[in-house]
Amino acid sequence: MLVASELVTNAVRHSLCAEDEFVSVRITRDGWFRIAVLDPGASGQRAEIADRPTELGGLGLKVVEQLAATWGTERRDDGYRVWAELEVPG
């Protein structure tokens, strides 16, 4: 839940999503949990771990990096996707 929350929060805060646009979340399970958040990508920014976190933020992707086995980004025709994969508890 924490990883999904951080990815969605970043998309909402940084995507420049307009009121009539959407941020979507897709979670799949195939040996791993994969959480993918797609936003319109209007800001043109890239998701990166902040060099200097502040009191107001900047730790979200560091948390994702610590909890996920892997994570990444991709710019697509329909927006910008940030995803993370987590091990399925066994």
C-alpha cells in the first residue's frame, strides 16, 4: 500500500494532470506484485530520486526504491508510467 500511495502521490503532484484527465493504477500479480501508475505526462518531467529532500517532500521514490525489488519509468504515447515490482509474500 505504501508503494502504491507514493507512486500515485507523485503522479498527482507532478504530472500537471488537468481536471478532465485521469491518473490510472494497475496492479498485476505474476510471481511478483507489479504496481503501475500512468499519468498524462504533461509536465515532461522524469521521476527521479531527489538529491535533496525537503521538509515538504522528496522521499517518496527513495521509499519505493527501498521497498521494491525494482522500479522504473517509461514515456508512452498515452502518458508517463512509473512502476514498481514487489515480491509476493510467501
